[in-house]
Amino acid sequence: YETLAVATDADTKQDSDQQSKSSGKRLTADWTLVLGEEALDICVPNTSSAMSSIFVLGERNFFCLKDNGQIRFMKKLEFNPSCFLPYGS
């Protein structure tokens, strides 16, 4: 959040009296992942374990991601889901 707070828009700004370019920090993603389908829901459950997971429900697949964006596992679904509610057991 600190990076977002101090970053400014890097677009070119023009004054009527003078033309000046002001640029700030450009935000870049720490990681990205192409799922190949639309994500219907995303959830990061609160767990007390050291391993945190990001759950993504796709149109035909269920993804579990590590916090660095790598796929931990993927499960193909044989039905069209509408939502999901992960919980710890």
C-alpha cells in the first residue's frame, strides 16, 4: 500500500503557459498469471499457517495459487460454478 500511496500519475501534463512533463513512479505488478478463462471469484482465506494461498474460481477450473503467483494445484470442474466459499478444516 505504501507504493500506491507515493506513486503519482506518469502521464504527460501540459500547462497553457508552459509545457512540462512530470513523471512519477510507475507501478509494476509483482507477478501476473494468465488463467485462460474468466475468474468468477477470488478468495484469500485467513489461515494461521505459514503457507498462504489464493483461491480462484474460474469458469471450468478451480485454482490454488501460492502468494508469489505460482499454481499450487488446479482442479477441473465438470459443472458450471457460480460461487464458492473456502474454509479451513
